[in-house]
Amino acid sequence: MKLYYSPAACSLSPHIVLAEAGLSYELEKVNLRETPHRTESGVDFSAINPKGYVPVLELDNGELLTEGVAIVQYLADQVPGKYLAPANGTLARYRLQEWLNFIATEIHKGFGPLWNPVNSAEIKDAAWARLASRIDWLVAKLGSKEYLLGEFSVADAYLFTCLSWAKYLERPLDGWPQLSAYLARVAARPAVQQAMAEEGLSA
Ligand SMILES: N[C@@H](CCC(=O)N[C@@H](CS)C(=O)NCC(=O)O)C(=O)O
């Protein structure tokens, strides 16, 4: 399998899951700063994903799978013995999907206005206030658990990836000590270290 990724982007989530799953994979970097986006081998990325964004997973049969929440569940289902996602059809699986959708729509996309250079400080502060209210909720829900579902799952790979962006945006998370401890716990996992190193990132 091949993952099209951009360093520290949301594609870090399936990258972590590939490493956690112990699957063999190749990586191809996409330059999102260049328009049109190109891959490191010089291919116009819109030919691979006309939606123009990472992540894209190329399967061994050549099929392309997009959308992070679909990719991480596909990967988890390749290695059921690793318990990266609860079994399909169980309520626990819907709980995972409840988390994945929350992370995608409330956290991942909640960061959008903070990245946009045309937005004023007021717009960015308002976006951060909204995100902070979502973070308050998730921290309460995490409670004293080590991971969102109790045991590590693909939802932790995704949440870790998105919340890592706070440091690049100089929005400290230290007002939520429980969250900082959770992020440190995820960061310490060998597969997370591996994926970050492969993207040239430091913790
Ligand atoms: N709906 C997509 C969104 C993916 C997405 O937002 N990717 C960003 C990086 S985190 C991207 O590649 N942006 C580049 C662009 O839109 O041109 C998913 O959840 O996989």
C-alpha cells in the first residue's frame, strides 16, 4: 500500500495507523504549498485525488481510498488482531465512528479558520474559542481513561494528529493538563514515534 501524505497534515493519522497495524507501506509526499499540488515524484496530485487533498491510500490492487476516517477504519479492519477498531456491527464500532465524526467535523475542520492567512485575529480567536469548547467536552469525556475508547484505537491517532496543530498555531493546550498527559501518552507509542520520524517531525 502507498500513503500520499504531507508532513504533519491530517494524513499523519493513517500514517500512525499503518505503523500501529504493522502493515508494510510506502509513502509519497505531496507538496500542498505548490499549486497545483505535486507529489515528490513530480505527478500532478489532482490526477490522483481530484478533491486535491491528502490523505489518499493506494491499495495493492491500485484502487484509491480517500477520506481519513474511511482509510483508518479500512486499515484497522486489515489487522483485526491488533484491535485498532472494535468489530464491525457492534455498538462499540458506532462509538468509534461517533468519535471519528466528531474529530473530523468539530476538531479537524474547527482548525480551518486558524490556518487561513486571510482571517483576522478576531476571526481566529473566535474559531479558537469554539474549538476550546469542543476540547472542554472531549476532556470531560476522556475522564480518567488512557485513550478515548479505553484502549488505543484509530480515533486516538486522529485526535493526536489534529491537536498537534495547536503548537504550530501557538495556541497552548496546557490549560487542559489531562489532555497534555493524553497527548504525551499517544506520542510515546513506538508507532507514533516511527510515523513522526518518517515525516521529519519532532514531538
Ligand atoms: N475530508 C478530508 C479532508 C482532508 C484535508 O483537510 N486535508 C488537508 C490537509 S489536513 C489538505 O490536504 N489540504 C490541501 C488542500 O485542500 O488543498 C478528510 O477528512 O480526509
